Amino acid sequence: MMDQFYNSILSSQEREDNRLCASDESMLRAVEKEFSNAQSLIRKAQTSGFTLAAFFSGEEIPTDFPMPVRKTDSFYVKKHTMAMRPYWHRHEFYELIAVQSGSCRQTMGDGSNVVLQKGQCCLICPDMPHRLEEAGKHDVILKMVIPQAFFLAACKEIAIPETGYTVFVPMSLPAQAQLIRLLQESAAPKPYSRPAIRSNLTLLLCELARSQLHQQTNADYFYCEYFQKKLKTASLQDFARAYGYCAAYASRLVRQKTGKSFTQLLTQYRMQRAAELLRDSELCVEDIARTVGYQTPAGLYKQFGACFGMTPTEYRRTLRDG
């Protein structure tokens, strides 16, 4: 995958962006080419005394400065280069951000912080504001830009979200192979590159949709696996850290996948485990409370009573008397 041709494409894109950021003149040309509201941005920069260079360097901007809206007429895949600085923007197109090595951090318009690790990707739909943080020396982050009409033609009959953003964890090996093929086809066009890109994009979207279905189908297993390992110390923050998320995004993801909050899921699992131990072990209630994550028996008694309508002792006695 990391062959000479692939590396030469990434190196060329690094050099291109370094040249782009070398002068105000080249940056101005890029703004005029890449943003649908370029003239509004340029006028505001001129009247406010806040330069475009300052904006695209990630400096704090005036509150009335318009948010840049990126546009495109063509499909392409490009590295998120080290020359690029974080700035708030939105798109007229779909963007797929995929991590080949290292990690990628971005803030979304809904306030969520999304952290992607190697082998993970995020699909951002049109009009979703976001701010992509700087790439580090060892980060290889690919950004796939897909015009709306091209995206919709490629994903016919494929259930892909068309608003907001979706994180796919992890990308399958076939999906990663399709991504590299798309990079190569877009960076070095050959005869029939457009139908080849469209076909490979459809295959990539199929793989992502399948992985999403797999995640949803196995959601209970996914969370139970974490609870089994970390029941005593389980917390939303630790769960988020274990899977490379921020706490806010992890909370939203759990709710999206299960319809329940993380706390509700954790309590449910603790009650199930406590009931199993009451039934199958000779542990006293105090030891069971500590085993399932309560510092004192009072916490277990409160939740167990709400769940089963009786105390742990009464539950055990009922099972044994029966």
C-alpha cells in the first residue's frame, strides 16, 4: 500500500501546499478558486484589516467574519498536509477523512470533538461546519472530496447518512484498498479514470455501509465487551479513551447506537451481573457490590431495588426457595 508511487503523490501534495502558503498572492488565488463566497471573504478581510493569511493560520477571527464555504467541480483525494492550519469552514460537497497512520483531530459544528485513529474514517456531509487540526509529522490523513451529484450517483441503493457526519470504526481492509486506488486514480488520471473512480467509490461506500450495519448489529456485544473488562472502574471518560473518542462524541455515539445513555447501559449491565452472581455464587452482597463497581452496598441496593423490585438478599432467597 505504501509503495513508491503512493509516497510520491503525498510528497508532491506537501510541496504544492507549501508553495500555496508561501505568499499572500498565491493564497488569494487559492481562495478565489476554492471558496464559493470568496469575494465576501476578501471584502471582509480588506475592510476589517484581518488578513486572509491570518485567518487561514488559525488565528482568532472577528465574530462577524463569514465562514468560508468550500466548493468543487471535481472529485479528488488529497493529503491533509502539515502546511494547512485549522480554520472553521463548511462544504458544498461530501468529504471523507481517513487516517492511514497517526491520528486526526477535528471539532464539529455541534460542539463534538472527533478523534480518528489509524484505520478509521469520518464522512462529513454538505453544510456541516468543522475545524480540522494540524497534521503532525507522522500523520497520514487523506481527504476525499466528492461533489454532491457524483456522491449521490455512486451511493444509489446504499444506506449512507446524508446529513451531519458519521464515524466508521474501523475501515475494512477492502475499504482501505479502495481508498488508495481512488487516490491513485485521481492523482494520476488515465483513460477511463472517471468510471473507474465512480466504480471504486461505490465499492468503498458499500464497505462503509456494511461496517456500519455490523457495528449496529453488534452494538450490545461491543459495549458488553468493555463492561466485562472494566466493570469495576467503568466510566464514560474511560470508555471514550479506550476507543479513541472524546467523551462528548462517545456519549452521542452510544445514544445513537442503543437509544440509551452510557449510564443507563452501565447500570443495566451491572444489574445483570449482580443478578448472575446472586444466583450462581456464594459471594456476600457486599462483595458483589464491589465486584460490579459500587464502593458501598447502598449503591447496589438502590439500583437493584429499582430494577427488580426487591433487595439483593430477597432476590437470592426467592431463587433458592424456588
